[in-house]
Amino acid sequence: MRLVADIDTLDTPGLFAAAQSRIILHAAVYGAFARSLPHRHGLQAALTRPQFQRLDIIALEPGCTEPWVRPFLDALRFGISRQAADDEVAASHSFVSDLAARHPGRVVVHPAHRLPCQPVLVIDDTIVFGQYAHAGCHAPQGFWGMVRADVPALLGWADTGKPPAHAPREAVAAFRLVNDCVRAMQAARISRSPAHAPCIDHPPTPGQP
């Protein structure tokens, strides 16, 4: 595992650009990505790769009335005004909606219905994770971890909701991060009508929505 101070140290745009199969973004608000040309170019590079299968984005929607939203935004962007936080959510929503519109079948946006507990980015078999805090420094400036794991296997464990009894501790710890993403996507799926609920636990066959 690698632990760093400040997410820029991990070069997430480069990780995005190198993605071969799947990305899951569980960070609620993506205004910073929308403003970052390297991040936009990295995601575009992955999405235009012929073998790339799926980008899942768990995102907070403007006007969401869940009771945790305002306290969460206060932590996420500690010290900024309510309007500035709402503007950030709106910019994020516009960004992810545009990605989904430009890459139908490859980008799926899942509205956040449960309190996000930590930012998690899954890029193929790399998992990047941070923490939210009521602090004057925002999440990008905090400590960030990066681990390598067998993500397809972890997604398979999510079918049962728990890892096998013989799983090593490092795999169980990685599973907690991936399972958090899966449960957030499942919550969004349940909120939709069955006719419009995509399968989110495993990527579709290339070429299929």
C-alpha cells in the first residue's frame, strides 16, 4: 500500500488515462474534475479505448433532499458558503451528465442516496481512497492511500455481501472500499424503476449497454 499527502502525488489523471477496462468514481462531487483539463483528458482517453467497458460515477444531484446532504457538504467544502457549495454540486452534475450523454452505454451515473463516508476511486485493479473531515484543508490535501487488488474478485464477493472466510486481511480491507462503491450503486438502482435499473456489480460485455 502507498500512503501520500495530497492526491496530486498519485497522478490520478495518468491513472485514468491508463485504464483498460473499468473505472468507478465514488467521490460525490466532481467539480474539481470538471475544472481540471488533465482529469478530463484522462477520462476521455479511457473512454475512447476500444476495450474499455464501463465508467460508473456515484454523484450527488442538485436539490437532493436527503438529511445528510448539508452536513456532508459542510465537511466536503468546509468554510465556503452554502451557495458556493450548491454551485459546486451543480457544476459536478453538469460534468458527469455530459460524460454520460457523450458516452452512452459506457458511462453510468448513479445518484447518491446514502451518506458518502470516504472518497474512493477504482481504476482497473488500483484503488485510491481518502477521507472527509471538518477541517480548513479540503480532502485533496489530506492523506490518500493507493492499493492494488483483484477488483473483479472483490466485485464477485459483493454478490454475497461479504468476503470468503479464508480471505487474507489485505483483501478484506480492499473489499470494504469496493463494497462501499457497490452498495452506493445498489441504493441508486433500488431508487429507480426496475425497467431502468442497470446491473452495476459487473461490467457489461463490450459493445452492450
